[in-house]
Amino acid sequence: MAGGGKAAHVAWLACHLGIKAQLIGHVGSDSLQEIALHPLRAMGVDVSTIRSIKNQATGVSVIIVPPNGRKGIMLAPNANGIWSKEDEESVRSAIQTAPPGSVLCVDLEVSPCIVKQAVRHSEECGLPVVLDPSPSESLDEELLQSGCYLIPNQSEAQRLTNITIENEDQALEAASRLRKHGNKGVCVKLGTGGCALVTPDVRFVISAPEVKAVDTTGAGDAFAAAFSVAILEHQSPEYAAAFAGAASTHAVTGYGSQSSYPTRGQIESLLQRVVMKET
């Protein structure tokens, strides 16, 4: 049993890479609350905008890891599915008071209305947004047309475009179709650790080095965190995608999520083996 959640993993790894991170979310008023919060506090994540919801359970997921390392997850959002007007004001305030140059990294494991509000406030404040459309069923036209960097995985991109993705060319086609909605850029993550990136200016296929996958849990969250850190550090989208690919590749080589996340030095070492091909 360990603390987790998509946004929690992103915040934890950002701090692990030397970046200040603040997490917006909920926990329940139960014994799981401290299991969720302790590793975040220990890493230095700002948890002041995490609210405890009375008479609700903390969100929980059951993760099955077979011998090939490709996990399956059942998720119960619990407290993270309950949001109020008070939360809307808290989200607005957190974004408006964020330091200049901050980046919002957001997923869809919370109420879509809160996600939309966070994205709108970020755009008003001129903050870049990285959107992990998971679960993709919650992604609607308003979010698709926002100025986010969209980072779906292979199955999410297939669901959103109806394009079967079995190779890099098909991943590029899916990214291009999603980019037509007006996103700042689309990065379709591939099961091999690489990705296909399309922005208004470039098209890249990025291939990650081959490693033995022990557990893929949290690899997509490592990608989101590293991509967001690189964007915050004013790197190009293609560098951000390569940096993120190296981070997620390292993450699958160990068991668990945060416990397997890389240091900056480990990412930079793997980055030397990442292949970037402009198309």
C-alpha cells in the first residue's frame, strides 16, 4: 500500500527534479489520508490546497501487475470526485497567485468542471497547460480546443481519433488530427516509451531506449511531470518530449511509482540514448 494518484505522482517527481510543486486535490476523512499525504510532505510538495472531505473515503486504486509489467488499474475516485463552489474559488486563487512562469499540469481524475476552470484561469494568467486526458471519456470539445499541450497515451489517442495506432506513422496521424482542434501541441505516448509529437511548427518521432519493463505503473505520470518541468524550464516541445520519454522509460524499470522515479541525472543519462527524428 502506497500513496499515489496521477497528480500526486506529477507533483512528487517535479519536486524530486528540483522544482517547487503545489497539488490541488482531495483526500477523505479516513485512515488512508495520511498514507496519501505523507510521501508528498516528505518530498516537499505544497499540500495546502489539498482538502479533506468529511465523511468521504480517500480515492483508492487497485493495481494488478502481471509478469510482463503492463499493469491494470481499477480506480475509485471517492473524495476526488466531489467538488464545490468553495473548491472553485480555491483553484482560482491558487492559479492566480502562482509564481510567474508556472505550468499547470492537470488530468481528468477530478471533476471536469474543475479541470475546465483551472485551464481557463491558467490561460487568463498566461500559464502553459499540460493536459493528460485520462480517463479520455471525460475529455470534451472545450478542453480539446483549449491551448493545452495534450499528452494522451496510445489507447486514449485511438479512442479520441478512431485511428488504430500500431506504429509511429499512425501515432503521428492521430497527433495531427488532435492538433487540428487548436492545441499548442499533441504528444501521443507509445507503449515502447517513445512518442509522436506534432506542434504548429514541428513533427517528431521520439524513440526511447529498450529496457526491461518491471512495472509500467505511473510511467505516464512520470512523462507528464518531466514534460511539464521541461516546458517550465523553457525547453522546446521536442526536447520536453524526449526528456519525458527518458523519465517514463526509467520509471518502468522498477516496481511501484514514486519509488521507481528517476533523478535528473538518470534522466539525462538515458536522454543520450533517445532518438529524435523530424518528419
